[in-house]
Amino acid sequence: MKNILEAPFMIEMKRITENMYRLGWDERNAGNISYLLTEKEAEAYLDLNVCVRTFPLSIDAKALAGKTFIVTGTGKYFKNVQHEPEENLGIVRISDDGKSTRLLWGFSGGGSPTSEFSVHLMCHSARLKANPANRIIMHAHPTNLLAMTFVHSIDEKEFTRTLWQLCIEGIVVFPEGIAVLPWMLCGTNEIAEATAKKMDEHRLVMWAQHGVFGAGNTFDEAFGLIETAEKAAETHIKTMHVPRINIPTDAQIAALAEKWNVNYRKDWLS
Ligand code: 2HA
Ligand code: ZN
């Protein structure tokens, strides 16, 4: 069996959590990431019959029965993942009845998956239906996106249009727009269901006054989505106090989308 610490997905997990921590997106224990392993990856690096411990699930994950995920731990700090991956990360497999998960590796100090694991699993299900190649669900607290939800309308059309205006590649990177949920109690099945519903059509979902969820086929893709939206939000926050005298028109933004041939939400531009 291959050394799990050298698996590409393990290296990516370490690099991305370090990167997100350094960007200030994941203070203390903020943020969580899950990556769906292929069966080939799982078999190459793990003994799939191992059962270190089991964790009950509060949602029905039957659609993901037998699937294996590497996931960040509850209460764990992104800054520590690279130094102690086995303590801060775990690899779990969903039971056949979808009611629990079995720990195959990690959480060596007795930890368990992120408190947002229900959201992750429901979002994986939603994204896999829309795009069978989706593998990543990522949650973070990027400062400027978060700040925007305190001072900007959280109507998702208005929120998206501002982001499209303020980052040149915004409409190309997230042409379907960014969905926004109002403040809701996190760690609950209600917010998990609401987020997954938005993920039917969107890869980016804002949680107002909390943070953002991103989805993608690769670590880079999910990260790049959040990074682009965050760049737009930063430009918004930096220019909202002064008169803006040059703003791209909706026609100019649409022209970008047309040039790059992306299927954008035409009704979200006027
Ligand atoms: O994992 O970010 O939303 C800590 C959080 C909860
Ligand atoms: Zn959070």
C-alpha cells in the first residue's frame, strides 16, 4: 500500500489549508474542506476494512453510501494541518445505509469531522447530480466577502452584479452567479438543506455575516472561485467610501461573457 502522507490529495490539503490560513480566510478553527476520493485513490492508500471509530450522521447520506472523504476536523486549526495532518484530518467512509461514517485514518487525538459535515455531504450530493466530476466542498471566512454582507444588499442578483463589476474575470469565473443565504444558525440541518438547494445551480454560496462555500472538481478550482469573488469584494470594500467614477457597464460585462463563451445568468444583468 502506498504512503498516505504522500498522496496528492493529502499534499493538496496541507498546501491549501496553509494558504487559506495565511490569506486570513480561516482564523482559529474557522473553515472546513472535504474531498471525495475516487475508489482507485481509496484502495491505493487505505485498508478499506479498517474501523477506527464510527460517527453518526444527522442527515440521510444514502446517496453517498460507500463514498470516501478526507475532511478537516471539528475545532481544528487550518494553520496546524500541514504540521500534524493525522491529528487534524480524517478519512471517513459513508455506511451502506447512509446513517453513519467509519473512520479509516486520522483524527488521531480523538477528533471528528467538521461541525459542518452535514452541509458538506449534502452539497457533495447536489453538486454530483449537476456535475459528476465534482470532488471538493470548501468553506472559509474571507474577510471582504464577509464584510460585504454587512454593508451591501444580500439580494443575490444585486450581490453578484457588484462582484461582476469589480473583478474583470468575475463573470467568466462564476457565470452562474453567487447564491446568498440570509443569516442562519450554522451547524444545523436547516442551513445544510438550504445550502445544498442553492448548490443545485451554484458553485458559490454565501452565508451572510458568516462566510462562503465553494465547490469544484479540484482544490484549485474551488479555491480559485472563492479567490476571485474575494478579490471583487475587496475592490468593493476599498472603493465604497469614495465616488466611483468609472464602472464597467452591463454591456461591457456581458461582452466578456460572450467573448469567453460562458453560460451566464443573463437576467442578473439589466
Ligand atoms: O469549522 O467555520 O462554520 C468552523 C466553521 C463553522
Ligand atoms: Zn464558518
